[in-house]
Amino acid sequence: MAGPRQVADSPLRLGRGVLRIYLGAAPGVGKTFKMLDEGHRRRARGTDVAVGYVECHHRARTEERIGDLEQVPRRSIAYRDTTFEEMDLEALLSRHPQVALVDELAHTNVPGSRNAKRWQDVEELLAAGIDVISTVNVQHLESLNDVIEGITGIRQQETLPDAVVRAAEQIELVDITPEALRRRMAHGNIYPADRVDAALANYFRPGNLSALRELALLWVADRVEESLQSYMEGHGIRGTWETRERVVVAVTGVPGGERLVRRAARLASRLGGELYGVHVVAADGLTTGVGPALDAHRQMIVELGGTYREVVGDDVPSALVTFAATIKATQMVLGASRRSGWRAFVRPPVITRVATLAKTFDLHVLAEEPASDDGHRRRVRARARVRTYAVSSPARSAGAWAATLVGLPVVTAVLTQFRHDITLTTDLLLYLLAAVGIATLGGALVGVAAALAASLLANWFFVPPIHTFTIGEPQNLIALLVFVAAALLVGGLVNRAAARSREAFQARAEAETLARTSGILIGENDPLPTLLDQMRSTFAVDALAVMHLEDGTWVPDAVAGERPPTGPADGERWDLADDGSAVLVLRGAQLSESDQRVLGTFLSNLALALRGRRLQRDAAAAAQLADVDAFRTALLQAVSHDLRTPLASIKASATSLLQDDVSFTEPQRREFLHAIDGEADRLNRIVGNLLDMSRLRADAVQVDISPVYVDDVVAAALSSLDHPAGRVEVRLADTLSPVAADAPLLERAIANIIANALAWSPPGEPVRVEAVETGRTVTLRIVDRGPGVRPEDRERVFEPFQRLGDKSTQAGVGLGLAVARGFVRAIDGDVRLDDAPGGGLSVEIELARAVDPSPVARSVDAPMANER
């Protein structure tokens, strides 16, 4: 160990030092290695680095990693007849390196030290202008102490305030998977060999490590959010930050919409939220879409894990905001409008109105990238405009009447100013233009009214004699009559064109809706719920349900909407079966003739979906029968030899004893009798396992949960096995709490696992049985020194009739572990496989600790010993 030295070319720093912390989820993840690596890196850059304290825990690789880094000698402190080594704070301050490496920030110093805690020593180093690199585990954070105790069952005595760690300028999470950490432990790279088994069975269990890892990740994520909030406040940024999100993206089917969908999906994925795609359908109840692009967007949303919905409404911004409020969305993604300034002023874009109405969610506006098919966009907008003019609405009718009552008088007032400059023919043509425009806007009725009003105004103001309805000259009468006829004819033609256009749009909408419905029927495994959602948005109904009659009661198959119908009397009924046993019930429906045509196709598809469900149930039943048949076949194949072998041995031994012409010695007779007894026990175990597996397959296992003691159950399981003395070592603590279990089932499970371990353990290598109590669980571990099981095969060994690589049939028919897991899971426990330290297989039975151990009666006659 190198002694202290003075660095003449390292001037003292007057400012406060910088603290960097490596945070880990558990011991052994590599925090100290990271700290030492950073020390070597900085020294290679010319920085003055010194090791204030590194705890190697007798790990050779850690000691090697220190290498040639300078170490400030430690201080020895005597306490209660024992000498302890602590970091020499005074020596480190005197040495005053630029960077000090100080391990285990939460360490409690020995009484007699300058400070009670090591983090207080670090505070002095930082105050002296020395940068410090340190390490800490998440279980040492004070705010998580109770949580850690609930997970591991161990209360940490050495803790430090969270504020100390949060104050660090840099916090780096040192992460490693639980499986890798357990392998590192099993290889002896963390604790000595005599502590490995206990550590793996207690603190280093996979569940514990996963929970600690998640806590560390969440704590660091929270620290990152705090830093971001501080930055925003420091720069005057205002905003709302959520931890759980629902992201809505509005899709219209125009090219470029894929970019919006992908952006919204990334946002939802990054925030761990849900993705919703929404398309607003016109209030006539039928979606027109804009071609196949909308279907592509819908498919993309589903493929990205989102949900696609269509909502009804003429006012797109209001429909979007209402939908967002309904699903409690926190984010909305919209594409920017390319509308010019004057058009935006006349008709504000959707984004502007959504931003005005948005109260509960954040709005994301993506700039619209240049489209490669501008012609398509123009065609889409043109179709939208044509549809706007072609389909009458109350708003346009009101506008047409307003134009008639206000516009025609205005036209008259203007024309009277030029009465001497233009002829009557010109006046009538201008009136005709106004009347045609009004008819185009509002339809035939308002067009006729406008034509009659225009003819009366023209007669009064422009046909001599003026200001009377008398017509002085015949040609003026003819001209006025032609004007009225032309206005009525044009109005009728416009109205007919509008009706044809409306019918065309209606037919196209029906075709697209039916195509989408057929796609749902073909593309989904269970299309019934999606079909109902599509129907609800298509027909703008309040709620609907598909139900069937079962034993005189209506049972719902699928529902949609709020407060769905519970019976045919709750709404409008439509039969889905000829005998009336399946129906569709709509509530709040106002269906037009065209809607009913589309509804007919929906009914056919719903009937097909119901039939598909029945076929799936029949297929599942057939698959179950096939599975039972396969099980029976495997059973016969597996036991044909394994049942005959012990029977043949019993038959041979009994036949030999019954022979009168052969005289057997007493040892020979006893050998035959032992063979009969052993083979009978073996046969009994095989038959027992077969019966147990049959009970499990038929869900006929009767479970009686009560508090039981593990050592009693283990003793009973061992007494049922025939094994040589010394082959099983039992290491169970007397202080184990009782577990909530069914004693006979648990005994059978333990017996099967021990029998399996004995079959695979080499001669002379005992099977070890031990148990540990952690928190609310008790874990029983049965360890053998056999060849073990590869990770990819560990689930297969729990399948019936699996004997991976058996060297003989003494292991049975391959049901032992399957029966054991089935019984343990029946009592709400679990069975796992893991590598045993030093080689072999460790079978872990995890059981819940009994809540009230008072009813348990200890069995004083249970044969327990340290070795068997």
C-alpha cells in the first residue's frame, strides 16, 4: 500500500467538490468496479486520484482492480477489545487529492471516529474542494427502508438520508439482471463459498432482486425528473408532466398520416401509456373516409399496440375533445394545417379550435411534411367540398333563407343605382344568378322562394311602370315569365344533382363501411366486440348488446356503450337466429332506410361472428379431448414397461420362494423378501403418481389449507421413502414459522422431489434439504449434486412423462416433478428450478407463511434428525 505524498503541481481548489455516486440494486452488481475504473480513467487523463477507502470483501478481483492507484492508509480504532479499520479523514484532507474514491457511502463509522457516518466524512471532503466518487445500494436509502424490509424481510441498519444522494451532481445506475447476479454469486465472485447457499436462498432470491432492481430504476428515474423540473424552473419553462399517459392521435386518411401515428406510438411507448387512434365520422352516421389510406392507418395503430375508434360528429374539434375527455386522455397528436392565412381567418383550422377547447390534455402539433402526392390531397379536399355542397344541412338552409331575405334586397338596392345605365335584361340575369346561387346553397324549396321573390322585386323596381306590379309591355311579361321558369328549372336541376350526389356519397359510405366490417370479420380472432364498437360509431347509438337465451335467461355475449341493454325489452330488437335465441338490442337508435340496409349486413356478420365463437368452443373442446387422448396414449406407452418391471421382479421372487425343490438359505430368503417389498413400494409410488396426475388433470384435487410446520411434513415425506442412511441431510431451523398448506399434498410433493433428487445424485453425494424464512414466505430448497438441468429444459421437466436423459427406469414414469408442482400450486405455492452452487440442481418450493399459527399442534413423534 502506497503512503501519502504531496503533489506540488496540484493547487488547492477553493470551490466545493463534485460528488458522483454509483447506485446499485444489490451487493455484487459492480459498483466498486465502476468506481475504480473511473479512478483509473481520470488518473490516465492527468487527474490526481487517491483511494480514501475501498471495501474489497476479500474479493481477489476487486483487490486486483485497485492496481497501482494510490491508497491513503487507513486509521485503526480500538473498540470493545477489537481493532477496526476506518477511512483516515484527516490524512485524506491533508493529502488533498483532486479526486477521492470512497466506497460504501452509507457505512456507519466505529465509535471514536471523527463523524458518525461516512457520508458526513464525504461532506467534509466536498467542502474542502475535493471531488468524491462513491457507491451506495438502493436498500440503504432512508425513504425505502420500510419497502426494502417488506420485500426482503431484513431491516437495514445502515441508512443515509435521500437528500445526500439526491444532492450528487452525477448519479449512475449500475444495473445487472437478477439471473446474471445469481450466477456471479454462485461462482463465488461476491461472497465466500460457505455463505453462497444461504445468500441465494434469502436475500438473493430472483423475486427479491427483481423488486430491488425496479426500485432502483424508479428512484433514478425520479431523480432525473427532479433534475428536469429544476432545469425548467431555472429557465422559466412551464408545463405539466405526467407519469401515466393516454395518447390520442387523430387520423384522417390523408397521405403522411403514418408519420403522426408513429410519432404518437413512440410518445405512448416512451411514457408507458396507451395509444388511441380516432377518426371523426360525419353525423349522418356513415363514414366516408378518404380511401384505403384510412384503413392502412387503422391497421398501423392496431399493429403498434393501440386501439382504433371512430366517433360521430359534424364538428370535428368538439368530437375530438369529447373523445379525449371520455377516455381521460393526457396527450393529443394532430397534424398541422396547410390552410392559407385568409382561409384560416374565414374558417379556423381544427388545431386552433382543439387548442381552445382543450382543458385536460396536452396538444402536440406536428408540422406537415411535404407530400409526394399533392394531387391526391387536392382531390381529397375537393371531395370534401363537393360533399359539403351536395349534402343539405340546417346550417346551409338557414344561410340560403338569410340570403333570400337580405341578399336579394341588397342586390335590388345596388341595381336601382344603375337603373338608367343597364337594361331590364341585365337586371333579370343578375337576379337569375342570385336565385341559382341560393338554390344551390339551400335546395329546391328556398330556390323557388328566391325565384318568386326576385321576380316580384324585378317587377316592382325595374319593369315599367315601376313601383307597381302592372306590366306595360308584352315582351317584359315574357321576359319575366322566362326568368321565373329558368330560375325554377335551374333550382330543380341543382336539387336533383344534390340528391344524386348525396345518394352517391351514401352508397360509397355504405360500401366502405361494409368493406371495413367484412375486414373485421376476417382479420380478427374474436370480431364480435369490434363489430359492436364499429356499429355504435356507425349508427351513433347510445348502447347495444348481443345476447343469447340460456335456460330462460338472456346472457350477454358482447356489449358496447354505457349502460348497455340487459334484455330485448331494453331497446330495439333484431334477431340473429331463426329461432330467436340470439338477438341484437339497440338503445338510442334512429335508423334511416339506408341505415337499415347497412344494418342488415351487420346482422349477418354478427351472426357469423357468433357462429365462429361456437366453432371455437367446439374446437377447444375437441382439442381438450385430443389432449386427453394424447395423455392416455402417453400414459399407456410410459407405464407399459414401468408397471411390468416391478411386477416381474415380484413374480420372480415370489415364484422362487414357492419352489419346493430348492432350498434357500435364510439370507437368500430375506433377499427375496426385500426385493418383493422394494418393488411393491416402487409399484405403489408409480400407481400413486398416476392417480395423482389423473386428479390434477381432472381438477379433482381437494385442498384443505391449514397452518403446518415444514419440518413435520419433511419428516413424514422422508419416512415414506426407501433410501439408504446418510443420503439425505436435513437442515431446518427450529424457528421456522408454520406455512399455509395442505399437509398430505405438500408431503406428496416433497417426497416426489426428494425421490427425484436421490435418483440423480451420484453415490456418496447426499441430498440436502433446507428452508429459509423471508418476509411472508418460507422457501424449502432440495439440492442434489447431479448433472442439473439446462435453463431451456427447466419447464419441460414439469411436463408429464418427461425423463430428460434418464439413465434408467428407476426414476419412474416421469410424473414426479409434474405431480409435485401441481400439488404445490394447488395450495397457492410455486416450484422453481435453479443451479446449485458447486453443481447440481436446486428445487425451490415457495410457500406462504401462515397468518395464525395458533391452531397448529406440533407432532412430538416426528422422526427428525440432522442427517438421514
